[in-house]
Amino acid sequence: MEKFKYPDINPLRIEMSDECQVYKGLEGICVKESRICYIDGKGSRLYYRGYNIMDLVEHSKYEEVVYLLLFGELPSREELESFERKLASKRRLPDGLRGLIRSLPKDSDPMDFLRTTVSAMSLFDDGGDETEKGIGLIAKAPVMLAEFHRYRSGLEPLEPREELSQAGNFLYMMFGKVPEGSEERVMDRAFLLLADHGLCASTFASLVTASTLADIYASITTAIGTLAGPLHGGANLQVLKMLEEVGSPDRAESYVEGMLKSGKRIWGFGHRVYKNFDPRYRAFKRMAREMAELRGRMDLFETAEKVEEAALKRLAHKNIYPNVDFYSGLVYYFLGIPQDLAITMFAISRMAGWVAHILEYWEQNRLIRPKAKYVGELDKKYVPIEER
Amino acid sequence: MEKFKYPDINPLRIEMSDECQVYKGLEGICVKESRICYIDGKGSRLYYRGYNIMDLVEHSKYEEVVYLLLFGELPSREELESFERKLASKRRLPDGLRGLIRSLPKDSDPMDFLRTTVSAMSLFDDGGDETEKGIGLIAKAPVMLAEFHRYRSGLEPLEPREELSQAGNFLYMMFGKVPEGSEERVMDRAFLLLADHGLCASTFASLVTASTLADIYASITTAIGTLAGPLHGGANLQVLKMLEEVGSPDRAESYVEGMLKSGKRIWGFGHRVYKNFDPRYRAFKRMAREMAELRGRMDLFETAEKVEEAALKRLAHKNIYPNVDFYSGLVYYFLGIPQDLAITMFAISRMAGWVAHILEYWEQNRLIRPKAKYVGELDKKYVPIEER
């Protein structure tokens, strides 16, 4: 048998790939079709599966919206009840995972904590297909966070309660008492409003991981790691810090003027897609007012509102409007959630959207693999170290 | 003061963004410029920072190549010695991390293990800038893997030894004895050959995470999760399984013929970029032969070579040639590395390239955020659950 010979290579000629245009940040490039979320940035409208978010926040609830995002249609009563039972039954954390949480430093950064715990979930997986695992992550993420809160605060761990909603169980496990109906409803709407927002950087990153057919744990771990970046999540925490600095409503004008004059930004303002107000901002604002009244802290709400007005006067002509972060931090604050958990609240809400986008991508999977344009040198001569 | 009024919204008109072409998998799209790696797919050449990989594998060593990838130039002797001391000094795992490793199931999937442990590194971080942390990850990744191997095998943990090279220390910590020079050299070249390969899916995914200014731990965690996908890493394990199935050199022809006739693939063949042999394949083949002689297992090497020849006869006309995976699994096998650690070997080698690409991206950072084209419905009417 004749031995195979490889094709000859021209030793003098390096083949350069064709010139290609570089799309920095991939801005404007479409990577896939989607039926999950539409953002009308000029019209201040956000749709989940074709339903306006303002209809959903008024009439629906988080569990129903998760079902809608994952499966594309609003559930019948029977489907919803079955789905709620499934979520409730998947809340309990595996013992091994609870042990692992207790092996982490109490001062762990909450997002680093959540990323590590979600990654470790794959090691304690109890089977099922990727959809089941995804639903498990949606069910367990708030439980993990509450477990972490109690552990680092030196509080006894609690068992999840199956008769409570996702929102109700989360508040119960955080604070050790079943929440008032009004609190649960606010938490529920806060989860719902952040459940998806199209192809943000964390969602896109999770699709790159998923596109290699890595599993849902790897893909969601990627999403959490990406959300933690200051250019993505995290502004809601800054808004609260800003309101503390302002201190009272009458100081809002001079604070905003001072900040803008010295070239600093007003946190919670501006968005890459919205060229008018962010519809979620309106919903969060209503909830912040409601909770401020309940807590007797209208002073804080009014400070926020005065900052908003002062900033709008000066920024609206540049199409810079308040975004979802402006009042969401305040809502979490009134619910008693520690300020440093703000980005993790975003993460546990968005879990639903991440899972939905990953499952949708797998329906027509294609490895995501753009190119880099090589602009360096070639065929450099290796000089031995003694001659350098 | 007059209250701000938001611009009016046309309640009857949803603004759809402009039509956009969908680039599935982002194939052919350039996302950035790079000076790190060039692959000449027609000419079977791979360059790190302009140096041909075949020169590097012959004359250089892993630590020097890591320096080259990270800093762009070959080091002077003084720079190299200082860098080697730094790597050696960063090998020791924090106690908390060692405790965490021991809280994981012994039958953990090795890639899930590595992803979780690298993610947890951020919780036990000892400071320094992102470059220092990246060098720490390069130094520690093989140590983590060896620690895992010993833990799951019920062996006593070992302390890293600063006087050994990265390759030498890894083999020492795996097997409890300082390796022979020939073994160390093979391990060193295996690390070097896989240290980078341009913008593969895991490297790109890590850049999406990094582009939000998330930290290096989050970014590398993303890379590991992405590498685990069957469409990306993992073929080297399959090659070994295939050789076991073949059994002996004389059965190679009929095995390959049978596989191809029944429409199955030959593992370790084919690559998206190389349209001729993969240059790393040649280097790994030489090392596999060398190790086979050392171990008295030329039968296994010859089986591989016969499978290679039989497959080439039938596949080369379709531009399908052996890739890096074809002999790398065999090299690991001869080094005594358990077969199920094959993808993690890839990961700990590639750590250098991941860190280099992330640091390069941050020099001109831009949030990576392509779009999805919305093809679903809009303005669906919310129907109360009792009417569904």
C-alpha cells in the first residue's frame, strides 16, 4: 500500500485570509432570530413573547411569565398550576451544595458567590433534560441567595416552603417570616420586570457557551459572570449610594447640577436601546412610591423624584432618560434586601430569560465563532536566549 | 419649576428596528484586531506572536511561550527567570480553596470541577491587578487539577515545588515523584502546543464576559464552561476510545472502512481552519512515538498510525486531515494521565492564551453586544386565565 502524502506547502508564502471589516463590539450585527423579546426603544415598549410588559405587570405574575418566556404561550390554569408545583418542588438545595456554600468565605462578593454556586450545581445535579435543569435553576437561584444571606449573617438556615410563590418563598427564606401580601406582590413584579431583556451581553455570552453544546449549568455560569461586569449590571446599587449622598429632596437640584458640571454621571440614567423612558422604570417608580408609603419613608422617595426631575431637565435633550435601575434599588431597599445584593437580584430574576434564550438557540444550534483580524508580525526569527 | 414632560409616544405604531441580515454563528465576521495568534490554514502554519509554533516547540519552552503570549516579545534571560520565579511562587492553592475542593463529589466531571474551582478562586483572591491574577491562574490551574486527581483517587495531597517547571511540578503533583527529563520535556511541549489557537469559541466567549469589565476569574470561568462543549473540546478522549476499539494495527483498515461506510466519523480528523494537516498534529505525533518507545508500547502507536493512514486515504480528497487531537490523547496516556482528564489538560494549557486575549482586549475595550432579529408577534392581547 502506498503511503499517503500531504499536499505540498509553499515554504515562502504565508496565506493570509481575506481582508475583513472589523465590527467592534459586534454593534449592529444580528447573530440570530428570536421570538422571545422585543424592545421598542423609541416607543418605550418592551414585549415578552409579543405581550406588552405593562399588561403583564398589571395582570400576570412571575410564574406565569416564566412559563410564557420558556414555552412561548400563556398557560392554561391547569398548565400554570402544574408549572408552579414543579418550581416549588425543585426549590430544595442538594445537601452537598449547602455544605459547599458553608465552605465559602462569609464576605464573598455576592455575584462571585452566585456564579460559583450555580457552577457547582452541575456537580449535584439530579438528572432530567436541559429544560428540567433550567427550571431547576430558576427555582433554586433565589433559594441559593437567601441561603447565602442567612449564612453570612449568622442566621439559621431555613427550608423552602412549597405552598409559597417564588417571590413569597424568597422573602420568607431571607427574613424568616411569610411576607405581607403587598410585599410579596412587589417582589413578584420586580422579578417579572427583570425576567428578560433580549440579547443583552450576559444573554449573548450564555449563547456562545451554549453553542458548543456545553450544558445549561456552564451556560448560565457564563451569564452570571458576564452580568457582574460594571458595564452591564450593577447601576441600581450606585443609585442608592447617590440618594444617600443627596440626603434630602431640597438638595437634589444643587447635587445634580454639581455632578454634571464636574463631568460626572447621574446613575440610573441612559440606555443603549431606549431613546425615551424605560417602561420598566415607570413600573418600578410606582412600586417604590407604594413601598415608601408603606414604610413611612416618603422622604427617600421624594429625594429620588427630585433628583430625577433635576437630571431630566438637564439630560432629556440628549435622549438620556431614567432607566430601570433608577427606582429598582429603592424597591429592593424597602423590601429589606441588603444593598450589596442588588446585582444578584437582577441575576435571579433574569435566570428565566437566560434559560429561555438558551433553549431557543439550541432549536437551531450553530457554533458561535467570529474571527479576529490578525494585524501582528509573521515569520519572526527565533533568537536563542543567549543572543537576546 | 415646570415639571418635565416625556416625549409623546404614538400609541398605534410600534417602531421596528431596521431589517438586519443574520450572520448565523457569526461566521466570517471579524470582532477585533489581534496580534497574538495567526493560523495559516492552507499552509499548515501556526504562529504565536509571529513565531512559528514549530520553531517554538523545538527551541523554546512553555514558560517562555507564556511570557511571549502575554507580553508580546521573547524575554531576556533575566526576564524569563523572574517570570519563572513568579509562576512558581503563585502555585500554592489558598487553604480555603483546598477545603472547597474536598467538599466536592469525588466523581465530579473534571471540567465541571475545574470551572467551579476557577470561579471560586475569586473568593480566595490574594490581590494584585488583573495581569497578576491571570498569571496566578496559569500557575495554579495544573495544581488544582493535580489536587483533584489525588483527592478523588484517595491519595495524600502534595505541596507544589518551586524549583520545578510548570510541566515538572504538574507531573510531580499528579504522581508523587519528580518526572524523568524526557517526560517533563514531553509534558512541557504538550502545554506549549495547546497554549493558544486564536479566537476559538472559548476564547471568544471569555472576551464577551471580559468586555463588560467583569474580572479575569469571571472571564476564564466562561472560557472553561465553553471549552467543555462537545462541539469544541473533547475529541482527544474519543481518539483513545477509538484506538481501544481498533485493538491492533492489522485491524485499522477494516475498522476505518466500516466506520466511514456506516456514516460515522473518525475522531481526531478535520478542522474548521486547517485545509491541510494541523502543524500541532506533527509535533504530537513525534512525541507519541518517542513516548511509545519509552513505554514499550509501539503497538499502540502503530495502531494509531495505521488508522491515520487508512483514514487519510479515504478523507484527504475532502480536505479532511488529522488534527491536534489525533495524537495528543495518546501522549497524555503515555504520561499516565487518566483519560477522563483529557479536556482539562486542554484547559490548563489554554489558560495562557485565554489570559493573553483578555488582556489584549481590555487595551481597547468595547462591550460585545450583537443584536437578535425579532421575528415573533407583537401587541398580543393579554387574555385572563379564566378565559383561556
